[in-house]
Amino acid sequence: MSRKACGFKQRDIARAVRGAEAAGVKIGRVEIEPNTGRIAIVPAGVSSNDGELDRELAEFEARHGQS
């Protein structure tokens, strides 16, 4: 059985984390898809069940004082 080459390297993760921190993002967790090499930075306070639309709606409501 042969192994497939890894889609990411430790330096790729470190670079993504440093970039997010430099942008002022407080990191909650880092998700990595080993098959594709996709690295996702999830900000602190974001639930894994929240979708992009849910986050945008929550931000909109926070800005406009709606509940």
C-alpha cells in the first residue's frame, strides 16, 4: 500500500495562523482537510454549527440592535 503525499506542511499551517493573528483574528481552532490540504482558521466564539449566513445575520443584528 502506497501513501499519498501530504497536501500541506507544518509551515503552511504556521503561516496561516500568523496571518490570521496579524489581521487581528482571535483563533478558536484550525481545521485541516488532509485529502485536499485545505486549512481553515475558525475564529474564537464561532460554533461549528454556525453557517456563513448565520454568522452574517448575527453580525447584522449586533450592528443594528435587533434580536
